[in-house]
Amino acid sequence: MNIHINQRVFDLHDAATVTEALAAFGAKLPFAVALNGQFVARGEHATKTLAAGDRLDVVSPVAGG
């Protein structure tokens, strides 16, 4: 199935989890994740399954002043 992570298409197996998608994306801590616009708590990453066409947004904090 295809999903979008930060506007890039990734091909994952059916019912892949957020954790698996983040590994395919190469996400490095720290980051926050939204699935189809809804925040996903870190404790839910391993159990939250994805469906074809889902959109993940991975956002890292930016330091500045």
C-alpha cells in the first residue's frame, strides 16, 4: 500500500504501523507525528496501523530565538 510521509510516497505492507513507517522514512528523534492531521502519541506508534492513502506528517523541533 502507498502512504505519504511529509509529501513523499512510501510503499509499505498492508496494515503497517506508524513505527514501521517512521523506520522506512528514517525519522530521527525528537519528532512529533500526525496521522491525517491528528496527533499520534509516541506510545501509540507501535499499535496504530495505517491504511492505503494515509498521510503522516513528521515534524522536528527547530531551535531559534
